[in-house]
Amino acid sequence: MPTRAKRTFQILTLNQISNLGLSRFPSPRYALAKEVAAPDAILLRSHNMLGMDIPPSVLAVGRAGAGTNNIPVKAMSDRGVPVFNTPGANANAVKELVLAGMLMASRNLVAANRFSEALASAEGDDKVLHQLAEDGKKNFAGIELPGRILGIIGLGAIGRLVADAAIKLGMKVVGYDPEITVDAAWSLPAEVKKAQSVEELLRQSDFVSLHVPLLAATRGLINNKRVDGMKAGMILLNFSRDAIVDEEAVLAGIAAGKIKYYVCDFPARKLLGNAAVITLPHLGASTLEAEENCAVMVADQVMDYLENGNIHNTVNFPNVTMGRESPYRMAVANANVPNMLGQISTGMANAGLNIHNMLNKSRGDIAYTLVDVDSPVPEKVIAEIAAIAGVLRVRYLPTLA
């Protein structure tokens, strides 16, 4: 089998990435550092890249997590740079926190804990303390989960895990996700009932858990109108993104009795101090296991792209994975316009190159092609293909025998 061409890839890490993930990059083929002048790839978690001067050398950006709001995705797409993420790698961690949020709210645990802590100032011995606790516990009586309806908006990896766990706890689950994929639908528990709209889901749910990305269409998804249409006394959980929920609408819903508790992973000035709001400091993926899973997943994806041009799990490129059948491979990213594939293949044919295997896919405005040929590709051919109008980036990825 051929081995990879000898080259050291420079990897810039903008956050602390789990060593389990970083160890996937073999040395000396890869050099990792927190300061690199001309990196081939950038790895990060929450670092804000939006105002960053990103060097032209960057071939890939990898986020050890699902959300990419901190990355200039459009600018990277315009350069032909895929932005990788790790959907599902932290799903179990978030699922467990959602369940914890449901229990904290349904059993009034935060308020009960504050009450117990306040007993520290009470005078008397333990007998007096116990009596005060017994007298006060009636103020924190809660509800049990079996038989309650959980509405889940967004049935991706996390939403499906939450649905499965809730069903096992005896809850009824209603889901809404107009963008659900075929694979996701197949892995969804059969007991999940489908809602036809967000409004339908909100009308019938005792709990609602949000699991959608922050997009123009989802910003302010929970607004005044939708709060007004909620089932009274609902518990709303948001472990997705803060801006999906209009905070003013939630506070108005709490005051009106529509929302009993709002549980979220995003502290905000407007929310702090409200007894009906439980905020956590963005703990969704903050487990050792989730950090390791994300780091390993993004490392493997970025490495496969740098060496083989394969793309899996990006937010801006199609998934294109092709096994190596020749030592000579080209990868072309281009605008998704007519006759692009014809121009690429014609350019190779005119140079006497025989195409051994080819795979082309598109996603929105971006198309991506992998081509294995039977002989080395001259620099002149690479330059000619790169000069085609609409081509964003061309990479030659040969191997050595």
C-alpha cells in the first residue's frame, strides 16, 4: 500500500483540546501549537474567530463541538475551506443535562436547596432544624414524569436521545422537526408522535426541550405569540442556543403563568434572580467523555481531509468520502454552477490523464469533487483547473509508493 507523501502539517489550536484527540495526529507528520504563522488547519472549541485574521494557508477548520456560530463559515466557504464539527459526539452529555433540568424543575430542587441552605441561620439544635424542614417542605411539592408530555423541537442526535430516555421514564413524547433526515427518522423511537407545527407541540406539552441550531429561521423561535399559545404551567428547557428563545417573551410568560420554569444553559442579566428561571453556565458538553469524544472525532475528520481530501461532518460542504484506488488524487472545491465537472474532466483528458475514479457532490452553493487518476498530475494541469471560473480551491494529494 502507498504511504502518504512526506509533509508536516501545521495545526493551530485556539482552545484547550483533549489530549486524547490531539494524540491522533502522528508526529512528525503533524506539528501542533497554540501559535502558528501559516497553519494548514485550525482546531477550536469556543474561541471566537469572527474577527480573526485567518491566514490564507488554512485548508480546514475543525470545531470540537456542534455549533459553529463562532466561526466565519461564509468566509471560509468563499475560500473553499470546509468547517468541520462533531454532531453527536457530545449528545449523551447534553441529554443527561436535559434530564437533570427536567428533574430540577419538576421537583423544585433549586428552590428547595436554597430553603435548606437558609436553615443554616436558624437557631436551635438538629431537632429544631428537622422540624423547620418538615414544615417548609410543603412549599416544594413537585410532579412526577410518567404520563407527562414532553415536546421536543429538533430531532437530531441530542433530541433523539432525549426522546428515548423520556420514553423509558414513562413520558409521552411529541416531536417536531421539518428538517429531519431519513437516517434520523429511522433511529427515532416509534413511540414519538409527530407534531405538524411548533404551535401544535406547544399547546399539548407539559415540558418542551429545544434542540435546533441557531439560524435565521430559529432565532427567536420561542416568542410572545408562541408563549401565548403554550399550555399553562409548562416547563421550558433550552440547552441549544440562547438566542433561540426571546428572553422578554419568556419572562412575560412566567409572569402570566404560562411558563412555570425556564431552564437554560445560558446565564443572562435579564434572567438572573428570577425564581422561575434556572440557569447553568453552559455545561451542556462539559464532561470529560464529551470533550474526548469531540476531540477524537474532529481530529480524525481533519486528518482524513488533509491527507485524502475526504469530507465528513461539515456545516458548509457536502459529505464526500472515496476510498483510495490510485496514488494520484485531486480534490476540487468550486461554486455549484453548470458544466463545472465537465470542465474539470476535460482539462484532465486534454492532458492525457486517465480518470480511475471520481466522486462529485454538491450542497447549496458549494460543490466538491474527488478524482483519482492513473498517473502523476503535472503542475500545469493543476494551475489550469484552479484558473477555471468558479473554482475555489484545488488540492493535489499524491501518495508515495
